[in-house]
Amino acid sequence: MKKELKEKFVTVRLPESVLAQLQAVCESETRTMSAQILYYIKKGLVIKN
């Protein structure tokens, strides 16, 4: 039996300096902010997907 995955929404507070760097990376890699944050979370947790 396969479990259905449901998305959860969270609010993240970032310092302005981190936000500016994250936005610059998003623009250079043509990703959305949420996709880039998810990428870093998965990379940090070593989740393959």
C-alpha cells in the first residue's frame, strides 16, 4: 500500500543578507525561491529525489 504524500506549507524567516544571496542564486539558476530552498533542504538532509 502506497502512502499519499501531502505538501505542507511553512514560513521561513531569513536575514536580509541571506535572502539577497538566495534571490541571486535563484536568478542565476532560473529556479523559483521555493524550489531553491527545497533543493538546499534536500541536499542538507541527503534525501534523494
